[in-house]
Amino acid sequence: MSAAEFDLIDDFFRPLAVGRPGSLDLTDDAALLPVPPGESLVTCVDTVIDGVHFLAGTPPEDVAAKALRVNLSDIAAMGARPLSYMLALSLPNWAERPWVEAFAAALAAEQELFGIYLLGGDTTATTGPLTLSVTLFGSLPAGQQPLRRAGAKAGDLVFVSGSIGDAGLGLLAAQGALTGLGETAEAVMRQRYDRPQPRLALGQALGREALANAAIDVSDGLVQDLGHIARHSGLGARIRRDDVPLSPAAEAALSHDEALWATILGGGDDYELLFTTPPGKAADVAAAAAELELQVTAIGDMVAGDAVAVLGPDGAPIEMASSGWSHF
Amino acid sequence: MSAAEFDLIDDFFRPLAVGRPGSLDLTDDAALLPVPPGESLVTCVDTVIDGVHFLAGTPPEDVAAKALRVNLSDIAAMGARPLSYMLALSLPNWAERPWVEAFAAALAAEQELFGIYLLGGDTTATTGPLTLSVTLFGSLPAGQQPLRRAGAKAGDLVFVSGSIGDAGLGLLAAQGALTGLGETAEAVMRQRYDRPQPRLALGQALGREALANAAIDVSDGLVQDLGHIARHSGLGARIRRDDVPLSPAAEAALSHDEALWATILGGGDDYELLFTTPPGKAADVAAAAAELELQVTAIGDMVAGDAVAVLGPDGAPIEMASSGWSHF
């Protein structure tokens, strides 16, 4: 490790870890990983890469937020609460001290917001794009099973939180492939792409009260992610396209171009929770969501079969142009 | 996630996790992280990048081994035993199915060798060099404190395992900057660079029997890593250059070029354990090492001060050209 790396760690990253349980103040080769008494640990890892998972030129504040939040969303989808994280940061030449300083300040703000802290990490130089892998740790209360993709039952209602499609439309707009949204709508959508909102409280409520038979976060696209639940549960699914919750900005965009349904249903990065619930528990789901002041919408149901059908206004299936947005 | 990513996971990575505790067979957004009863968890993360931490063109088998072993070495330096790992793999276009297949087969072999398994991961495409971040989990027996960099006492002897310098010389040779080693010596040294041997059993013995006041693995370079122990312990250190254990190949190289001392003492990537022990426990260290059929050598001692001095054959300090190999 070079002098430059030590300086970055000392100046910007150590303050994110000092005095936190297990971090050993980032002085050592490894950290201790404390387990809250009686709870069980969950962990996930997600990598975000400049130009692949965020647009080139994205401000360091948004890079920090996205790297953490895509992982927080995975923890939310398991019904767990987040604890701490490891950061593997590969920096290209252009990311100099001011960039890293702003990035670390944003990590500090995110830590505060989500009640997490830096447990350990690795900083290195790369000849390629800025690359961050975050390994996040969370915990489940004693006796609480993790929400999983498998477990949906035929007849379950399919629910989704928040609204769907803004992130995909925001990405299109930022790439110049979608115009005429208006400045405010574009900014709101771009924000949804850059700073997704992990649905931690909802995931924890679903897990704690055993309200969901299966759950996933919408990262690959609504239809594709429902396909994951269906496949792992040995079922098919149906969604009613016109019941998919949309933001006013997405409604407006659609009113000018019906073809944007492909982006809304197939684009990724919404990071809403998608879950299935027996009809008898639908009222409890609504109550839990109301308590969180978060919209959840029933958009379909699980059925025998092995495919996800999207039903149009007349109840007949619609052909999808694409089943999801591909990282490859 | 794309169809290509799913195929890679199904075909090559899932078999590394199926049926293993907590992995959920890689079906979900996160994994469970089981804690061996009564033990405590440790964790570390290290990134290796094509062209930075291994040479371009390194076979997939060696890439897999190095990515795991640099992390296993961190776990060894804490005195812990390894359990499982998360893999964040960023693949450039050129790494097609046969590359990934060979890489995963090597992971399987390493898993067998070190008694670990794949707990979870993330596979994505990158426009940059092949990049792997491994987060490794290990555990400490009940009541056993982690070995740390801080904790060395003035008067402690400084020990190092194995031999030092081969990895740095092997890298020089592979880069064409060191010739005349002979084919066998060059292959042996290159192997030390590509497939370091984590000193897990030694680290565990040191921790279990409380034989070391401080420990680190030699990754940045012998002098620089001893500097880490010294700095975190609030001390200085002295090493006797001619007591540093060398392989026959390194001895031969030195006999032709004394300037290679800079690489031997300053080059990184040896991944031997460097630790300090009170003189009264030196015999116990020797006995523990003998039981493991592993060489450990006393090369110096900890002293008051704040620098690492390298003493020449006459006992006088030698100036070092470089205090370590820099990743930046």
C-alpha cells in the first residue's frame, strides 16, 4: 500500500469507523464482526462500476449513496436491518483527494441516515473505471426467517411498494434517449436512478409480521424480478399492467409515448420491494404500509405455470419487447 | 442481470455454494452468515485487479488462487480460521465462458484445500480490467483475542515465517527486469507471486497459545509491514539484514546483484507472517513452528523509537532505497 493510500484512509475513511464495534479503527488486516445478542446475521455484496451502474460524471455524493443503497435494498428484501459494511474501493487516476473527500463525506451522511458504519475495507488503484464493491451486514431478530424469492403460493397477491419505472425513465432521459419530460420531472427521475430508496422499514415489517411468502427488490426490472420469484417458487405470475403504480412524471411520459411501457416494466434500478402475500393478509399489508406512510399496490397474482404474463386493459396478455435491462 | 450472468452463476458458481450453510444456494439477494457456536467472527476484504495485483495473462487458476489467498493471509494474521467468502467479480468482455469455467474450477480446488465455501456474490460486466473483491469470513475460538498490529513490546523478538523476497523477485523476473535466474528458479519465484501460501496454521497456533504480541502478513514489503507493527505499537524496530531468511534462488540472485536487497526487503506479496514475541516465549514459537514443519526465523527486535532500522553485517544501519512496493 502506498503513502497516498494511507493518507486517504487516515484522512477520510478512518473517521467512518473509529470507535465502532469490531472495526479496530481500520488499523488491522481484518475486522471483528459482532453479532447482536440473539440475532442472526445476513450479508450481501454488490458492485457498482462507473459507466455501467452509474453514469460517467455522477457526483461522488451520488456514487456513495448508490453503492450503499443497492446493498441496503438487498438487506431490505430479506426483512433484515442493516448493521455495517466493508468497502472495496478501486480508484482511477482522475479520482483525486477532493473527489474522495466528497465521497467519504457522503458515506458519513448515509451512515447517519441508515444507522450503519464502516467496518473495514480495501483501497487500491485501478487502470479501469471507478469500481466499488460493498459487502453489507444486517441482522434478523431471533426466530425471524429471512424473506426469500422461493415460497410464493398459487393465489398469493403480488404487491409492489412505491412507484415503478422512474429510474429507468430517468436513465433514458440522462442518456438523451427521452426528451420533453420537463426539467423537474427529469431531475426527479434521475434522482430515483442515482439515489434509490431502500425499503428497509417495509421489509422489516413484512418479515416481523410474516406478511410475505416471497420477496425481492426490483433491480433487474419488474417483470424479470417477478420472474425470479415465480421460478424459485415453481409458479407463474400475472400482473395487470394498468395497476402498476406510476409517478405523475411517468404517467405524463407514457401519455406521449406508449412504447415507454417496455422501460417501465423492464427497466431496472427502482429498488422497490416486490412481494407476494396470501389474500387473507392483504389488509395487514395495507395497515403496515399505512403506518410507514408508504404506498403498496396489488398488481397481480401468483398462478400455476412457469411464466410472467402482463395483462393489458382488456385482460389479455401483452407481448413484452424485453424482459429486463441487462448489465451484460 | 442478464441471461449470460444467470448462466455463469447457474453453471459455474452455484455448485460452489449448493448445500453450504447460509448460502441459500445463491438463489437470493443476500445470504445468511452462520456463526460457529461459541466463536466470534472476523472479516476482511481485498481486491485484486488484472495488471495491478497480478500480471496480464495470468491463468484463471492463479487468479482464483491469489484472490482467495491474499484474504486467507489476512485471516491468518489475525489468528483465525477461515469459514466462507463472498465473491464480487467484474468481468471484461474477453473473459468468456471457458475462462470463467477454469476460474470456478480453481475456486473449487481452493475451497477444498482451505476448507471454505462460497457464501454469496455478485457478477457483473466491466469496461475495465478484470477485478475481484473477495470478502472472507473467519472465526476465533471462544476467548481467543485477535492478533493485531498494535501490542508489540520493547524487547520483543521479531520473527518471520518461511522465506522473504521470492515474490518480489519473481515479479521482477516476469516483467523482464531480472534475468539469469534460470528457468526453475524463475518458475518457483513466479509461483510464490501468483499463489502465495497463507500461514493459517501458524497464525492459529500463535493466537491459540498467545505466543505473539503483534502480527501482520507481509504484503506491502517486510520493512513497511514491520513499520505498521512499530507505528501501531508506538515503537521502533531493528532487523538484521543477513538474518532475513532467503530461498536458495534468492541467495543466488543476490550473489550476482546486491542491489536486489531493495526488492527483497521492500517488495511485497510474500504473504509470510511477521510477528513479535517476548524472548521468554521464543522456544514455544520454535516448537509450534517445528510441529507445523514451517521455518520461522528471528530477524530482529522491537525497540524504543519510531522507525525501522535495517542493520548490515557490521551492525550499522543501512539506507533503504525504497520502503516498500507501492500499489499506487
